[in-house]
Amino acid sequence: MAPTTLTDIYNPLVFNAAVDEAAVESNVFINSGVLVENPTISAMASVGGNIGELPFHSPLDTDGEPDYTNDDPDESSVPDSIGTAKMVYRLASMHKSWSTMTLARELALMDPLTAITNKIGGWWATQRQKRVIASADGIIASDVADTSELTLSIYSDAAAPAASTIISASAVLDAMQTAGDKATMFGVVAMHSVTYNNLNKQNLIDFIPNSQGVINFPSYLNMMVVVDDSLTVTAGTNSAQYTTLFFRQGAFDYGKGVVLLPSEPDRIPGAGNGGGQDVIHTRASDIIHPYGYAFTSDTVADQSATIAELKLAANWTRVVSRKNVGFAALLHNN
């Protein structure tokens, strides 16, 4: 029997839909509501160009009082203004390909299409999670260089870190309190696997069952836990600094640009000394943008910002008050 090739199983409509579905199902930030698709951004991205502005009305000032009416015809109320600001986003046009040398085992399975699309969809989900975290890293770097309004650091580079520099419920609550009366809206905490392991060993991680009683996801202080080793660990002379992030729902907007060919197969007959090689190309055009920020693109070398460029403080400017930023950060020892 001849071996199964990519062209035997490839149908672009079925393949692309299956990859998209797998990418959504695998993305914990989408499933937790941290990353929310914004149709306005997707529509703006579809008209072309890789940089766009998203104007919005600022929240109304709640510090003052209302006008108190009277019977003086010469006294008139003075209306407050509704402020406006704009977020600036940048589109990331991306590509990744795999050959059957990588996917050979999947091609031998009973359902090779599902095996391939699940792997590729999971890979893109991981990339999008990394871009969320990298954007948060860049904003943290910008915040620390400025006022540290959304970042709490308890980190120490001492050879033997004290209890006060290690992540704790008290430190977590203090980090969340940087958002003031919006602190109760945080529902997701993202941490490095080392941090997760330490909290788990202390029996501080709870496991929440779904409606069927099946254990569904871990939680810490009633927040859903996301474990991701792309969270920044900064080496010190004696101790490493770990970053733990806290998110509200809708902290990041997600938009899709137009991709003419989201996927396509490629057959290279002469590869392998004539044995042939199959390659599957996949493409994505994404906007992943934190609410309340303008991406300045000050230090972007090419058309799309890389993970490393997202982490640079110079590329981010906050355009809303701290309370309206959808996340907070804790820098700590483990």
C-alpha cells in the first residue's frame, strides 16, 4: 500500500477550519476570557496595512459630584467633557511550515488530518499565548521604568531569599491592589511552572471540578491558574526573579487580518534522493493588543513585531488610567 501523503488528505476549507478550532480550544487565554476577539479591530485590519489606530472614549470621571439644582435662573451648569484617546495596534503576519519528516507518525494514524490539525492548532495557540505574555512583559518594563503603578516587586537577590520576598497570598493581594477598587475583577493568574510547583507542594493550589464533577482547572485564591514557562525568569547573581501576572477578562483584544492562503501543501519530489517530501505551510495574521495601550513601534525592525520586540519598554505607552489596565504583575523569588 502506498504511504499517505499530505495531498491525499488536504482539503483547504476543512484543514483551515480544523486548525482554527484546535487553536482556539488549546488557547487558555481565549478560554478564560483574557483574550477576546474584537470585531472592530478585525474589520480595520481587513482593509490593509499593518498599523492601525483605535479611538475610544475615556471612562467618565467619577471623582466629582453631580450638580445640585436650584431656582436661580442665572446659574447654569457646566458640562464635563467626555475625553477621547486612541490605542495603536500592530499586525503580526506570521508563517510556519512542517514537513512529513516531522509529522510522519501522524500520517500513519487512522485519522491523520485530525492528528496534524490538532498539533498545528496547538502550536499556534502557544504562539498567541507567548505574544500575550511578551506584551505584558513589555508593559511591565515600561511601567517599572516610569511609575510602577501596576507592578509590585518583592524580589531580592540575596543568596537565601527571605519569606517576605517569596510569593505569598499577602503579596498577591498587594499586587492586585495596585488596581484599587478594580482589584476584585482579576480572575486569572499566570505563573511559571516553578512557581506553580512550589505553591502546589504547599497545598495552596485548588482543583475546580466542572459541572460533571471532572477536575477541570487549577485555581489559586479563586483565580484560574495558567502555567506557562514563557513567563519571564531573570537571572540574578544569587537568586532568579520570577514574574506572576494577574488578568481581568477582556484584558487583551484579539483581531484577525486577512490571509489569502492560510495553508497550502508543497510536494518536493526530488527530496530524499527521489523519495519525495511533503510540506504543509500555515499562515496567520494576528492582532493581540492589551486594552489601554498604544504600541509605538519605536524599536521594530521589520513589518511585524517579534516576541523580543514586544518585550521592549520603548514600544509601549499607556493611554488610560492605571485602574482601567486589565492586568497586574508581581516580581518575586521562589
